[in-house]
Amino acid sequence: MPQGARPDSPPAQDWTPDELMIAVLAGCFADGDQACNGMASFLPVAAFQLAKLTHAPDLVWLAGAVGLEPRPGPIPASTLEAPLWRDALMYVEQFGDFWTLALNGRWLQKFCVGAAQLDRFGNANNSVIGDYHKPKVRLPGTAGLGDMGSIGKQLYFWNPNHSPRSLVAEVDFVSCAGYLGGGDERERLGLTGGPELVVTNLCVLDFEPQSKHMRLRSVHPGVTVEQVLAATGFEPLLPAGEVAVTPVPTAEQVRLIREVIDPHGMRRREFRRR
């Protein structure tokens, strides 16, 4: 394995929520998958690198929608600037060639999504809080997210600040289509792909296949189901039986994150200070 990565590493005894989230996201990507990151995507960028350094060396990564197969050093202060894709095998022109690739059904199947609001059916909001014409807060906007949610991509959400404000019953504005009103509505409108997983600092959620309602898959070690429910603006579905506990990262994964991928701790910039 690259950079001295050790297989069969035991579970880490010393890990943090950001490292757990990165390890869970990394497990979503396999050899041959094609994925890209957008702006302010420190956890996904770390996850792509972790996957390539461990179980998925042939993951195809388009960094910042520009650098194909980058060979970055430690994660820089921006995930949408040149230091991230230095020494890439090829540069892709973001406002033209990238969309030619993204709109081709054979390319870039997986996309990691951050959202200010995410609702029970996986619809995401990065546009406004409140009424669109008189918003309480004007957010950064979609930056292509509306397209990526509508052209057949598998969407993987991350949320480092799980709260009733970020996981809501209904978003104030649909910047990115999830399963819309639930059930088969997305399919009836001819939209393929859609949300697959939600990874937060408290738990992992997926979507029940029929209703498309968000469902609790696992809670992180030390977190209770009751804490997740109290921190969520709707009632997620619960699995039959006990809720699983999210596996912790391995000692090797933690070492790679801390020493190779992100020694400057850029991943922690996404977490709200308490």
C-alpha cells in the first residue's frame, strides 16, 4: 500500500469525530469509482485521500472539479484552489469541459454534498434561510449543486454540526433535489441517482428504499439514539431491533489523517466551536 500504509490495522484507541466521519466517508468509495469535490470540502477531500492510500488506490478523483488524479501534499487552506490539484495528471477546464464530463452518464458517479439545511427526504438548501424574497440569511448559493443533484449522481452528505437547524423537516429552499416529496416522486420526474448516505458528527443515516425517508443506520460510539433524535428537526425512521454503533477508524487510518493527509488540521475548520 502507498506511503507505508499498514493493512489489518487494529481499531484506534484515540480518535476524534472528524476522523470517524472521514473514515466512514472513505468507506463509500471503491476502486474504479469516479468522484469529485466542491468548495469547502475538507472532510471529503481527506476521505478521498484516505481511500486512495488504503483500500481504493484506483479511485478516480477530480479535485475541485479541475485536477484529475492530483498528488497533493497536506490539505491546503482551500479545497477549490491550485495547491490542492498540483501535479495532477490532467487539468480540466471547470466551466466547460467539467460539465461535459459531469453530464456524461458514465463519468463522476459520486459527489459529496455539504448543506446548510437537509430535510427528511434528502433535499438540500444552500441558498436562503427563510422566505426567498426576504430571507433571514442569504447563503452562498448552489455553485453547481442543483445540477449535480439532477443528473444521476449518487450524493453523499456530510454534516459536522448535527442540529435541528441543519437537519430539518422541510428545507426553506430546494437548492439540490433529493427525493423531493418522498416515495417515487424523484423517479416519476425522470431523475436518476439521488442521496445515498448522511454522515454527521453524531451518526450515520441512509434512506428507506420505499418511502425515501431518512433512516438512522448507526450512532457513533458514546452517542445515544435519544441524543440523535433530540438533535434532529424531524423523526428519522429507526431500524428493526437495536441501532448499530458506527465502527471506529483504524489506528492506521488515524495515523494517515494526522501525519500524511491533514497534519495542519484543516478538517476541523468545518466544526462549529462550542
